Amino acid sequence: MILQIALDTPLRRVFDYRPPAHFQGPGAPPLGVRVRVPFGRRQLVGILVGVACESAVVAPKLKDALAILDEQPIVDPVTFDLLRWAAEYYHHPLGEVFAAALPVSMRAGQPAQQTIKCWCVSETGRRELSAPSGRRAPQQRALLAWLSERDRATIDEVGEAFQPAQLRALAARGWVQAVAPDPAAVGPAALESRPSEVALTLHQANCVAAILASLPGYAAHLLYGVTGSGKTEVYLRVIAAAIAEGGQALVLVPEIALTPQLVDRFRRRFSSGVVAVHSALSGTERRDAWRAAHNGQARIIIGTRSAVFTSLPKLALIVVDEEHDASYKQHEGFRYSARDLAVIRARGAAVPIILGSATPSLETLENSATGRYFKHLLPQRAGTAQPPRMTLVDLRKHAADQGLSTPAIQAMAQHLKAGGQIIVFLNRRGYAPCLYCNACGWVAPCARCDARMTLHRHAQQLRCHHCGAHSGVPNICASCSQALNPVGQGTERVEETLARLFPEAPLARLDRDTASARGAVQGVLDRVHSGEARILIGTQMLTKGHHFPEVSLVVILDADQGLFASDFRATERLAQTITQVAGRAGRGRLAGEVLIQTEFPEHPLLNRLIEEGYEGFAVSALEERREAGWPPYSRLAMLRAEAKDSLGLDAFLRAALDSSALLKEAAVKLLGPASALIARRADHFRAHLLAETASRAALQRFLKNWLPLVERLPGPPGLRWSIDVDPLEVD
Ligand code: ADP
Ligand code: ZN
Ligand code: ZN
């Protein structure tokens, strides 16, 4: 018998081993168990993915596995299939795919089930208790009496009242014995769902009823609800019904640190069994959360991207909140889309999936137009809130003070006076995007990238936002020795300007710089929720579903980033960002107003967005995609490569292009090589080939045959390349 093991290595193959020497099964172990194997001079933990009769490896080289670590597969059967499917679809080594799915402790071989050991009083112990006490060991007798009253206790519980050493002493005397834990403590957590504080609106009630009507079985539902329409309430109701019989729900969110409110709402509604998986968890907490999900104890799992791989044997429903969010796509290593995999998983598990958004991706809209997904609308805000009023501010006509136009400053003064809070959005952190010499035109560059350094004045640094390089701030121009000026605005500079313009209004800033410290995000959000901060300035982080009821004005400082970008998805991103940021205004009792500053007020995208909303934008954007043959009307894959030697890089990509000609896959067009938008980053040149076709099957066939050829091509020293199926960005 030969065990085929997926190991966490970059090689696109599985590894053959003989069963461990002591192994004596009646049959083979089940697929999906972990196996410890020798690998070179190391030992690795891999996953059993196949069993064969023979191996191509010659007998003396074939090694014995060391141990089979599990009796049962490490993930539920649907997840096991999902991981294998994902490795094929994304053309990524299976071992690395499993590694991405499992927490570190599971990869290291820790037990998949919690080994809770309980102690209870033994027969001898009972006799000792009923015997006259005397003066012997009063502490131990006290513990014995305590234990006999409780039936059984874990070592942790004992430790709360007694010294653990006392327990060991009792065990040595044979007065206590180890027993299995109380079955009630390991079964699924009882899910007590509390009644909602609100009555559903008619639209919400219709959505809930329509989604529940599809139970049980697979169905994909787009919940297309404008910002503030109460999508979360719909999720909560559907989840309560779908898992009432002991099932589990998986809720994917873009970023948990930014949306603590959402987790709170789930915790308040469901008394127990809600587990949030996020990056701030310690290794032990992560392991415990994983085990609770895997043994069916946890009932609702809220997590980011990688939570799509959580083992959930009783999965009954999946929710993907803000399904358009780019963070569902993993951008390095195993490049998967958690949103897309969630749909595949729901289908495999035969359960419904809800994709929620106020600004659905064009892919998802197309899927609902063709009937693959059901579409449910929440066209109005919940409660009495009205949609915000949106206006363009022509930056060419109005004077501006450090990026803030006169109409924007006036509106801010009015809203502050009326007691509203204000959000100022600028998707650029730092103080100024460049340091410029007025005399000769020199701009401080990054030495390692084709990019400029951003000035961070508070930190007294120039930083490259592409490679992380940093340096001190030069006083004079490197070329002509004249003084240098910061040009343009980042959030740090806008904060300074606002402090000068509105000295009486406390400010809060939310961007990657202010959010880096632990707990800093929560601190900023708390200051806004409490009403202490009157103006919140920030980047993209502001768009993630926050609910600040007192915000009445949103100012978008620069709508023009993205209007003319070369990436075919740039306008979709821009429309989503503007709509989401705008959607923070007027969610409570105050009416909302949104000012969008632009130098191109006649631009059709901005006008359509204001007049027809995201819906109108999406209709015309899909039309453009269809004409240009971009997704969702075509399928893409990108071969990205980088190396220090630009000529060698180019030669490698040309050879890869040539090798594709052998495959005669006429339906797949291969474009390039083309340089990346930032052609040199961290001293590496970057370029790519783009495969494009109308047929998913043709693309898959092509990649399957082409990548082995690419793997064998020579390349310059240090060459790195990767394949990105369904890339989000193509430049
Ligand atoms: P979305 O996620 O669609 O942007 P939320 O779920 O955050 O919207 O809901 C926005 C606000 O509306 C929240 O304060 C929520 O409590 C409230 N809300 C939701 N449903 C109702 C309802 N049926 N009646 C009154 N208020 C509601
Ligand atoms: Zn100069
Ligand atoms: Zn750089």
C-alpha cells in the first residue's frame, strides 16, 4: 500500500510513502488524515490525499511514513473536496493549499479534538471520604469532598480553588480517577436566539421569506441592499432559522477589526456559540476556535477570507458580507477568491449562500442577471433615514485651501454647527505624496522602485508605499540644492489643515498609519461613536460598513484617482468606494449630504453615479465590459514574473509565450509580455503575460498543459513567477 501525501512545499506534486512500520489497518486510513513523514533531514506533517498500489519511486528510495496522526479526516468532506478543487482551479500546489486552510497548530500535528480530561472521585476515594477524617492531609480531603459534590471537574476548574499539586497527590493515592468529560459540554452549543429589537420592514420581510423558501439545498442569493438598508438584520433572521436544528453558519466579512459592531450584534442576538476568527487571536485561541468549529460545537463562525476553509461538518448556510470587497482575494502565494470559493462550497454542501452588498461586483450582478443567483432588493434605508444628497464640487472653479474647496469648508462649518459629525475621505495616507523642487523639478524618488517617496512629516520620514523603504527627510534638492516643498495632500496633511480651519472640532484619523498599534482602530471608532470626535478623516478603511448614526456630511476630497486608471476594474472600484463612503452619511436622525470634489465634473461616471446611483453605473459598466470583452464576459489568468535582470525576465516571458504555441489552444489568447504599472519594485523588474478567453474550460485546459512547460523553462537568477486565475488587477 502506498500513501500519497500532500506536503507544504512549492512543488506541484504529491509524495509517496509506505505506511508506518507499525501500521496494521484492516484497510487504508481514510483520505484527509494527517500523516507525519520524513522529508530530507526534516519531518513534515502532510495530508493523505490518495492511496495507490504502486509507486513510481523505486523501492530503496521509498520511505516509511512515521505516524498517522488522525483517525478521522482533519476537515469535513466538503471542505476536503473544496481544497482539492481549489488547488486545481488556481493551479497551486495542493500541500500549500492545505497549509493555507489549517491553523499553525494543526499543521504542526496537534490533536484535532480537544482532549479534555476530567477527574472524579474513585471507589477508594469514596471509602476514604466516609471514613473518620482524623488529621491526615486536610487539604487533600477538602479537595476530595469538593470533587465528590461536583461529580467531575477539569484540571482548570480544580486550579481555581485548589493547588493542582493536590490533585496529583490524590491521583497518586488512587482516590481520584480520570473520566471522559460531561457529554453536554462537548455537544453543539445550545443556540439561544434572542428576539430582535426591531420589526422587519416590508422589504426585509420579503427577502427573509424568499431566502428561507429556498431551504434546504443549494441556492445563491444576492442581497442587494442600499447602504443602511438593514442587511445584517436579514442575515440574523435567516441564520436563526437555518441553524435552529443544530446546524452551523459561516459568515465571511472583509475585516473584523474594522467592524467590531457586526460581531457584537451577532453576540447580542445569539447567546452562545458565536466564534469570531481574526488576526488578533493567539495561536491557542485560533486552535480552540478551529476545534470548536470542527467538532460542531461552534454554531456561527465569523471570519475573514481564510475562514472559508474552516472545517464545519454541520454547515447549513454561508453569508458573504460586502461581497464586492477586494480583500476576499488573496494577493500573494495561493491566490484564491474566498467569495468565489464560498459559492463552490455552498454548492458542494448543498446549502444556501447569501452574497450581500450595496455595491455588488459586476460579476455577481451578471450572475443574477443570467439567473444563476437569485436577486433580492432592499431599495430603502431601514427606519426613517433617507438616502444622502450627493453633489459634485468643481475644483477648477473654487478656491481650495490645501485640497479643501470653499464650498466644502462652508458645508463643514454648517454641519458642525447643526451638531452633525463629518467624514472626510482621502485614499492617500502620509503627509504629501511627493517632495518637490520648484527650481529644477526634482522629486524625491525611491531608490529601489519606479515610484516617488511619500512624506510622513510626523514620523520625519520619506516612505515608499510600494516596497516599504524609508529614509530621513532631505532639506535640500539632491540635484540643485534649493529648498524642497511637499506637494499634494495625504491624510496627515488634511488633518493638519482641518485642525487649523476648525480648531474647536476634535479630530480622529483612521488609516494604516494610525491603525498600526494594537487596539488603535477600536480607539478611533470609540471616539467617533461616543461623539467626542466631530470630524473623522481617513482612507479606504472608512468604507467598510461602519454605522455612525450622527454623521451627516461626507466630503470626498479627490474623486479623480481612478477615473483614468488603466486597469479595467478601476471605475468599478471607484464607483463602489464613492457609494460606500457616501453611504456613511445620514444613517440616523440627521439628513445626509455628500460633497464629491473633482476636476472633471462633466465625467459621465460621476454624473451617472449621482443621477442613477450604483445601479445605473453598473448597467453601463457591464455594457462597456461586454463591448471590450473583459470579465465577466471573458476569463483571465495572469502569469506574473519578477527578477533583478530585466532582459532575462523579458526572455523568460517570451519563451513562456513561445511554448504556449505548441498547445494549439486557439480559444486562448496570450497577451504580452507587458511591464507592470510599477515596472521596478524593491529592485526587481516586474512583467506579465495575460491569458484571455471566453471559455472557462479552455482556460483551465490551457493552464494545465502550459504551466508544466513554463516550470521547465530556464530563467534569470532569482526569477520568481506565479499564476493568478481570475486576477482582480491586470496592470
Ligand atoms: P446595512 O448593513 O444594510 O448598511 P445595517 O444592517 O447596518 O445596514 O442597518 C442600518 C441600521 O438600521 C442599523 O442601526 C439597524 O439597527 C437599523 N435597522 C435595521 N433593520 C431595521 C428595521 N427593520 N427597523 C428599524 N431599524 C432597523
Ligand atoms: Zn532642484
Ligand atoms: Zn520603493
